[in-house]
Amino acid sequence: MSLLKVFVYGTLKPGEYNYQRYCAGKVVAAQPATAFGRLFALPVGYPAMTAGEETVCGVLLSFSDPAVLQDLDQLEDYDPHRLPAQNEYNRVQIEVFDLSGQMLDFAWVYLMTPEQVERRGGVLVASGCWSAGESPENKYETTDF
């Protein structure tokens, strides 16, 4: 049986506020992981990842039931039948790595475009690691797109 793999970097990580509702009891494995991209904190209280070459911290979640994607798509305002610009996030597959830099697998991730991040007032998370409980003034810096 093939597992559904999703790289999460924000509110879906274990301990963050959407994990319990969308992932608890459905995850068969969770592994700290990284991926390449750029991570931004949005004023609405959750992050956005864009394509990029920086290291983004997260967790590789594995699910046995592929139907989980429907719930995650709804949470992330992603519809594969809409134009990418009409989605809040777009779901794509990326390479995911363990903490030593070894490739683990390909996984789904939800990305925003840089234009969407800029319109929403996103602030670069310089460390590449987001947590709802951390103070933004200690963690983020402004950046040009």
C-alpha cells in the first residue's frame, strides 16, 4: 500500500492549531523534514511557502487514506479545477529531505505565489521555521520580492 505524503510547515504541524482537526488519528508517520523554498509569515496568523532555494523546516506527514487530501485542499482553498491564480495555495509535489540533508521522498506541499504573499503583506521568516507561538519581532525580517 502506497502512503500519501504531505510536507507541512505551518498550522498542520503536530502541536499547531490545525493538526488536531485535520491530521490527528489519520497520520501513520510524522518525521521532521526540510524542503527548498521561502517561508513567510502572513498577518492573518499563518505562514505561506513559495518556491525558492532556502531551507524550510517542517514535518513529513504520511497518511494511509488518500481522501485526507480533499480536507486539506479545502482548508488551503485549493481546487485543481481552478486557475492557479484563483487558489489561495496550489498543491504541488516537491522533494523532501531529512534533517541531515538526505532525500526522503516526494511529497505534496501547498505553495503560494510570491505575488500572493506580497499582496497579503507576508514577512520573510529568516530562520525558515514557523511557529504560531513565537514572537514575530524576534523571528521575521522584511524582504523585497
